[in-house]
Amino acid sequence: MKRQIVLVMSIVIGLIFTCSPISIASVKERHEYEQTGKVFWEANTEEANIALTFDDGPHPANTPELLDILKAYHVKATFFVVGKLAEEYPEIVQRMIDEGHEVANHTYSHHYDEAVTKDVLMEEIDHTNQILSETVGIRPTYFRPVGGYYTDAIIDAALDLDQNVLLWSWHQDPRDWAGTPTKKIVSHIIEHAQAGDVVLLHDGGGDRQETLRAVKLVIPILKHQGYQFVTASELLQPNPLME
């Protein structure tokens, strides 16, 4: 009788976990996604190229100041914009493009949801693409999921819309989004810098003065070390995994 009770409890517990939205999310190993040739964390290259990427904008104050800094140092970056903000500040997105930066897709509403369904995410991606097409005349090459979440559903949603997926180098998240002081952001990026890095930073989502000050310091240091700053497309295309 005890064995039967234990068996029944095991089945019930198993069903509970199997039916939870997060637990049933199918997730492959990173290398399996990379083998598609359309999902990236960084570039496999010996060239001293690094991509600075900025999430969660455009922001009406942070982003123009950041663009001023990048312009002063003749540096190109990639901006993963939130659709609803691009819709509100199209002139800032246009400036990004006019000054040679790459604009990429970071969903429309920026909801953190690892268990997001494929259909919902496709609507989010497509909505942002439509906004960018109508306001600034581009269709992004790259999509970055919110929070860096990746599951089969998330990856498939992007690939079905012919979007490449770009996360970031796991060693290049200085946590500027958490209010990390300028000095720590700078030291993290400099100490971990490698050829082909994709650096995660933010121009939206709050006060980014620490980030802006860090960018001013990081660029000349890495340039002195021989690194060049390029956009995501310049870093990843042609796709080194497919050569």
C-alpha cells in the first residue's frame, strides 16, 4: 500500500513539473544553436574586432549623449532597440542609422518572460520590424531576446522571421543594468577583452550615466591595445561558422 501511495505521489509530482510553462520549455546546448549558423554569442575570429552593443533604448537623454561619445571617437556600435520606444523616438533611431550604427530588434514591449510562446514572440519581433520599416526604412538583421533567454520557441520565432539571433559573450556582461559603478564596468570589459567579443551594455532602462562614463574610458584604452570597434554585421558576416 505504501509503495502504491509513493508511486501515485511520484506521478502527480512529475505531472506538476511537466506541465509548468518553464519546465517544458525545450532548450538545447549553446553549440547546437550555433550550428544553425544563425545564432551567435560572439565571433570566431583572430582579428582584434569587438562589437559594442546597447540594449533597451532609444532613451531621449541617454542615447543622444551616447551617440555624441561614439561620434567623437569614430566608433560604430549596434543598438538593440525596443519597438515601442523606437516608435516614440524615431528621430533618435534615424540618427543612429545616419551616423553608421546598426539597429537591431529587441522586441516591442520588452517583457521578461522565459516561457513566452513562439506566436507571441513572433508578433513582438514582427511589430518592431514593421515600425522600423515604416519610420526609418530598415529591416534589422539581428534580434536579441530579452534577458538573454533562449529556448527552442524563442530561437524558432526569430529564425522563422528570417532574423539572426545575437546574444553576447558570456564574459562580457559588466552588469551595467544593475547600477555597477563606472570603474567596475571599465575594468570588467578591459580585463576580459578578446577578439570577436560582443559586449553587453545598455542605453535605456534607467539612469545610464555610469555606462556613458565607462564607454568614454573603455574606447581609448581598447583602441590603444589594438582593438577595432565594429557593428554586429561587420563582426559576424561573413559567418565564420559557415566557412
